[in-house]
Amino acid sequence: MFSVRKMAETGRTVALVLSVLAHRRKLRRRDSWTVKELQIYQDQEVARLRQHAYAHSPFYRQFHAGAMDRPLHELPVLTKSVLMEHFDQLVTAGGVNLEAVDRYLSTLEGNELFQGKYYVSATAGTTGQRGIFLWTFAEWVQVVASYNRAFDWAGSTAGVTHRVKTAVVSSTNPSHQSARVGASIHSRWVPTLRLDSGQPLASIVADLNDWQPQMLIGYASMLRLLAEEQLVDRRS
């Protein structure tokens, strides 16, 4: 049973990486768009998104009642507390409810999908209430590709013929988005070491020295601490 599940996860990871690389090429072509072309695209996508929400979400039909044709800046702000309070009415996918997602998150250990088809992540809840978010495979491709754009701009891009050894210092809680992205891209093209930012700093430094990543991803506050450690080491 374990080997079958592992094979399925490996196959999904390969499919995701290849899909992200294809989507990355599409995004690169948009770098040459004019402001007008970008605005037209944004307007079209927003209109498509709102049309889908009004057709499939009882919450949005009520939340935007009387304002469905108004511009975005005139719409009411959706807070995390309101989102979570009305989660079951807000989601547009049939068969998805908060109770079932909560059960899934409480037992999540690896990179398994909710109902076999949804990537799910949750915020830490430091404000008193956590937010929960779901993506289909196609939507998750766009999320991971958005991270990959930053790799492009940094001049460190993985590809089929370009292997980039990576380390992520953030949360290792499998429900957190940073951990979810790290687990999703871990492959022969992007071998990824995930470290918990809550580890003692000396332990993180030792693990990174052993791993010798070509690319390091982490919280800004953690990257500053690691940079200071490296500078101290060079001066000694």
C-alpha cells in the first residue's frame, strides 16, 4: 500500500514539475507585454473569476448583491474571519466542506491530497483564527510557477537539464504553504532540504553546510540571521 501511494506521489510530482516548466514559459512570454495588454488580460481574468464565483458560490451572490457589475475597488472587503465563518457557502467546489477539510488537515503527514485532488494549506492562526485554502492541480501549478518566477529573477532556474539543489528554511508543518510548495517541487530536478525555522540556529547552519544548497529560500528574518552567521564565519 505504501509503495503504491509513494509511486502515485512521485508521478504527481513529475507531472507538476513539467506543468510548472510549461507554465513558466508562458509567463516569460508575458514579460514583453505593454501596460495596455496587461490591463486587458487582468480585466478579462477578473471578469472570468467573478462570473465563476457568482455561478457557483451562494456566499458571493449574497456578499456582492447589487454590486456584481461594480469595479473591484467598490466591492466589500472579505476578511479572513468572514471567509472562515462562511466557508461552506463560499467554496465553489461541490463536496468540499470545512469539517472534512479540518479532518484531513489533522491527519496530514506528507503530500497527500484532500479527496485525492485538492492541495490544501492553512495559515498558522497567530491572529486567533487560521485560514484554509484549497487548489486544484491546475491552480497549484500557477501557485508554484509564481514562486518559480522569483527564481527566474534571481538567475537560478531549475529545468529538465538544469538541476538546482535547494534548501527551504520555514515551517515544516505539512499544512503550511511553504512546506507544501517545498514538498511539491522536491524532485530530481529540484532536490529540496526542508528545515524548520524553529530549530536552533546552530543546527540549521550545520544542516545547510552539510547540504550545500545552490538556492536558499526562507523567511526574510531567518535569511538575515543566516547571512549574519555567514559573515561572522568569514571574519573568523
